[in-house]
Amino acid sequence: MQLGKYPRAKLAQLPTPLEFMPRLTKALGGPKLYVKRDDCTGLATGGNKTRKLEFLLGEALAQGADTLITLGAVQSNHVRQTAAAAAKYGLKCEIVLEKRLSQTTEAYERNGNILLDKMLGANLRYVPGGTAMMPAAEAVADEIRAKGGRPYVIPGGGSNPVGALGYIDSAQEILRQSGEMGFAVDTVVVATGSTGTQAGLVVGFEAAQSGVDVLGVSVRQPGPVQEAAVFKLVEPTAAFVGLKHPIARERVMADGGYVGEGYGIPTPGMIEALDMAAKLEGLLLDPVYSGKAMAGLIDLARKGRWRADQNVVFIHTGGQAALFAYESVLGGPR
Ligand SMILES: Cc1ncc(COP(=O)(O)O)c(C=O)c1O
């Protein structure tokens, strides 16, 4: 599948590395674990959103936009990446931030991503938890239009068919790299939230008829609810790229067993995953997304989900800026 016909802005350092994780593999007794370093995409501390934003910003520029508008939680990595993309291309950036967590610390409110959003020049507007976020962003767009501006609204997490193109591209990259390294991928494990990353991967691997399973580890809602949400984006994304054969609903797999009490709320498994990745592989995960996804991978490996000779690729989706917002949980003696 060729993605060359879609407008695209250069933002990411690609390809990102695909690396074997020997010490984590040994500690768990298999499967063979690899990490796809999408934390190294390079834009303002990197992460998965850079790939999506290449296509979203590409479309925005093609439409002549002068302002990017997007939304997210206070420690949103997507917001930080959007602010950086706007800065790099000289666009204004308007952000609607949801106060999604009821209990937070000063570091959560002021450090990590939110600090970087301010440094990157975004204009931040706060709304209470539970606010209908897309209408709030559309209201900002109306305001910008009324002043003669040309806004482009990016949905939460950049998750629509245009953003998902970034992860179709990533699936193709993983197939190419694993082929060059001489192994066949059995399963890809990835954190799933606003769904675009997993949806793009599913479409990319299915389009290539690769047989690769994509297991999403939900960071926000129960597995079946998340699967339905991902599939809801898989279908229009497949249609958008003109995929000829249908993708079966069963090809969308999400595990909701590692959310804990809720989005952004730490779990013991997440803390153990951060510790193991850091101390065994020198790899920094994040507390909200990749940490919970790795907690799922570790637990499922321990429960024998994969044979020792199978190959599992963990997608490191970035998000480490949020570590500094979680000092109260991760710092101190442990
Ligand atoms: C670091 C990180 N990992 C994973 C995800 C989940 O990706 P998606 O929202 O496309 O499901 C996000 C989304 O915000 C993220 O910031």
C-alpha cells in the first residue's frame, strides 16, 4: 500500500530503531522481546503522535490552515507534540485541556508535558473533567474563524483515518525491519487510548496480509469497549486507503486488565514495568501509556501467553515527559 499520495509534513526521524531486548527476554524466560523505538521519533521528546501528525499537519498545510487546534488531558503527549509541530511550521496552536483526573499533585499540574506545552508557545484553555471535548475544540475554531483565522481541528490523540496513516506506515516499517533482521513478528503489543495507533497498525498489518497479531493494552476502558472503539476507526481507515478485503472484527484485540483504577492512575504493575525496563534495558517508559502496556506484556508473558521462541514487538509510544509529573509516585526510596 502506497502512502505517497497523501499530503505529509516532515516531522519524524524515520525509521525508528527496532531493537532486541536481551535482558528483559531472559528475565521473563521468553518470548523473544523487541522494542520499536517510536519514543525516538524526535519531535520535542518524541512519541507516537509524531507519526500521526506528519499526515494531519500535511492535510492542514494543504488546506492553508494557520492555526492548529487540539485537545487532551492535562498531561497529554499528543498536545505537546501538536504544539511542537505547530511551532516548527510557524502555525499558531490553541489547546483545550480537560482536567480529567480528580486528584493531582502540583507536579502534575505544572511539570512534564504541561511545562513543555507552554515552552512550545501553545495557548492553553482549561475545561472541567467530563466536558464534551470535540465541541469545545470546535467552539475555539469558530472563534478563530470569526477573527479571520484559518483553523484546523485535530481530534483527541490525532485519531482519525488521516492520523492513522502514520501507523499504517509504522506497520510497514516493522515488517521491513524485522525481515532485514531475519525474524517474523508474531505479536505487536501497544498501549491503546484514543485508538488511532492500534487502528493504523491493524490496517497496516492486515493490508500486508502479514498474520501479525496486534494486542492493544487499554489505558482507559474495559477490553471489549476498547476493541469496539478501535474497530470503529479500523473500518473508515481501511476504506480511506482503499483496502480491498474486509478486516474481521476478531483482528482487533484489546486487553483491559491493566487499566487499574482508571486513566492516568498508577498501578503496581506499571511501577514494576517501569523499573524492569529501566534497570534491565536502560529504557524509560511512561506512567500513563507505555508503562501500563508493558505491565500487560510482562504479566501475559509470565502467564505463558507466548512460546519462548515467538517474537513479540513492544511499541514504545513515548510519553516520558510525563515521568516528571509523577515524581510523587516514582521518586523516593524504592
Ligand atoms: C505515550 C502514548 N502512548 C500511547 C498512546 C495511545 O495511542 P492512541 O491514542 O493512538 O490509542 C498515547 C496517546 O495519547 C500516548 O501519548
